[in-house]
Amino acid sequence: MVGSSSETRTEGDVRRRQALADAAAGVEPAEADVPERSARTRRFRCVVYLCGAPRTDLAAPRKECVEYAEAFGWEVVEVVEDRAGLLPPGGRGGLARALARVAARDAGAVLTAWRSMVSPVVQEYDEVAREVERAGGFLHVMDAVRDGRRAAR
């Protein structure tokens, strides 16, 4: 190995490694070794996206998606609902807003209840999935099994 590995470590990393080595050797940590503030781990964040016909009740899938996200420890930053019915994905303002949240790094995923909420047309669904990936996230379908068929993942 060329060069010291400590050259690529931050000062905080070096202090933490030293504190671990000291603790393993039985050396009491000095007050100076305690970080001023602990690093906070941020929960993974997602946007819930739901789509239905104009008078469709989306309360049940909304609740299921939020509970699903919470079961994984994901934070839901927004629940976006489109009442677009059969409009293609490109014509839906809510889907565009969900994609914008991923592009802005507010969320790392778009979570939806069923594939058909994105699009029942495979090519359209795949294009939306690619758009989410280009924005830096992923599209996750909560119920991968729908209508007795196994959905492609």
C-alpha cells in the first residue's frame, strides 16, 4: 500500500479509531477523546405515491403504505395522491412532485401500493422506474403480487 491510510481519514475518524483502540487496551478515555457532538444517523426517507380515479378512496392503501414504510424504519416525507385515473404517468402532477422530491435528495425512494398506480402499461412503468433511478432513488412497490400474478421486480 502506498501512503498512509490515515491520510484519507478525517480527524474525527482518527480520534474515534484511537478511542476504540484505547478502550480495547483498557485505557480510560480522556475527556478530550469524547466527540463534541455525536454523529446523527438519518433515517431513510421516502415519498408515498398513490393514484386513483377521481372519486376513489385511497385511505386504505395510504395507511398500508405508511405502515409498510414504518415497518422498515423509513421516514415518509410526503404522501402524494393523484386523481388522474387513466392519464399516462407523464401527465400527472403528483408523480412529477414525487420525482422532484427524489431529485432534490429529500427522499431516496418512491413507495407505491401497486404497480398499476404508476402504470398498468409495462413500458410506462419501466420508464418511471428509470426516471426515479436517474434522479438518484428507486421505485418500490409495496404489493408485488397483484391479481394472482407475480409482478416483475
